[in-house]
Amino acid sequence: MGIPLLSSDEILKKLSLYSYEQKKTYLAMYSSWYGGITKDPSLMMVPLDDHLVHRGDGVFEAMKVVQGKVYLMNDHLDRLESSASQLGIQWPYSREKLVEIIQDLVKTAGASEAIVRLFMARGPGGFTTNPYDSVGTQLYCVVTAYKAMPEQKYIEGVAIGKSLVPAKDPWFATIKSCNYLHNVMMKKEAVDRKIDFTIGFDPKGFITEGSTENIILLNANNELVRPHLRQILKGTTMMRALHLAQDLVRQGQIKAVIEKDLHEQDLLTAKEVMMVGTTLDVLPVTSYEGQKVGDGRVGFVAQTLRRLLREDMK
């Protein structure tokens, strides 16, 4: 045979030799399969027969760490619980234990600004589609370095376009599952087109969301609007930003915060358009399909919401 049969020691040695740029940002990982934490990126792995790997059968959350504390942890865990429940995935720990694991992991990682990426997987056990083949739910949680969007994007705004990737089914869209093929293809679209984001539309022409971001806008009536939640993920950052925006309503700077179906024309007639997400905060959009949004400049509401979010994190 020309292909070598490797010993465990040889495999571990090879793993330690593999290097790529992203690997340097992996700070610490907890694995229920290991039963502890590792800081060696070479060992941050998942069993190949975990249904998470070969079927996308799991749920996840990404949470921002600010000044060593996890922002909106309860909101994220509420959504994780909802997603897991809809897929029939049993939590391997109590909520209190899960919070303890996350906090210990963040402390071990030692970064004041980071992202916690939590995966709750169906677990190892066979390569079939049968979820009952699994030996039980597993938790994989990794802390990675936080890389902010370039500040210039917040000063000049970003360019977005219309996605040609079919929108997720409403039931599927509301679950933060690890099957993210739609999202991957939307990101590929944006990169291939050399724009910042593409946004989805459902079969009726209503706006849905970006690859990993929600979209909101300030309309001509000075109302801050988000799409209905029936075919989008309930973004934790979006919901918090809209809650904070009530201050602007009380101050008379905007008329109201509402939800409604949005069409492409709403983007073209909006005063402001914003992408909102865990790693973005509030990111202003200044062009859609090559056309200016509003006057083509970053607006007051986008700037203010970003400031309010950053203050809220502290």
C-alpha cells in the first residue's frame, strides 16, 4: 500500500503542524465529548460521525464578549432553547451549568473582546439521517478573537444587492440551525459581486434578511421598520437595537418603531437602511444595486443606534 497507516502519535504530530491565519484567532474551546477545555487550536475538533457534521443537525449561537462579559447572553440562550426544542434536541446540561461553562471558557480565553460560538449538536453515532442513532446531545463551544468591521464602513456605509438564492422556508428560517447552506451561498454571491451583502426576498417579493444579518430601515414617514418575523431569524441585536430606539421615539427624533412587510421599493425610497447583527452592531447602507439609499450618506439614526448599542454593552 502506498498510503501510510498512521499511529495516534503521528496524527497528533501532523495536526500540530497544520497552520493557517484563522487558526491564530481560536482562543479556547469547550467540548462535552472531551469533558473539558483546550487552548490548542489543533485539538478543536468534532467527531466526524456527529450528526452536526454530516447532516447539519444541530443549533448554534454567536455571542459578543465586551469587556470580558457576554452581551445579551440570556437572549441568545432563549433563542438556542427555542431552536433546539423545535428540532427535538435535548440540552445536555441545565441552563445554569451552561452559563457556568461559557463564563469559565471566556475567562480561560483571556480576551476582553471576543466572540463565543456555541454549538449544540445531535451528537455522534452513525452516518444515517436517523437522529436516534446518536449517543446523545453534545456541546461544543469556542471563543474566537473579535474582528470588527473596518471603521471606514461605518463612516461611508456599505453596498448591498438583491440575492438570487431562494429564501428559506418560514419554519426553517426561524430556527438557528447549523444547516447554513443558504447563508453560505448568499455570502458567496456578495463576495463574487464585490459588494458587502446581499439580502433575500420571499416568493411574494417581501424582504427577508442577509446572510447572517437582519435589515431594518427608516421610511419616508420617519418610522423605523423591521420585517415581520415569520420568515427571518429573530436577531438578538436587532431586537435590542429596536428596544433602544424607543428613546428616539420619546425624544421625537423618529415617529415610531414598527414591523411590516417590506418590498424592494421600500429600500429605494427609504431615508436610511441598516444591517444589524452581533458582529456588526448597526451598519449603515448607502447603496442598493448601485442606487443611492437616501442621500447616499450615513444617516443620524444609524449613527445614533450604533452609539446606543455600544453604550448598552458597557
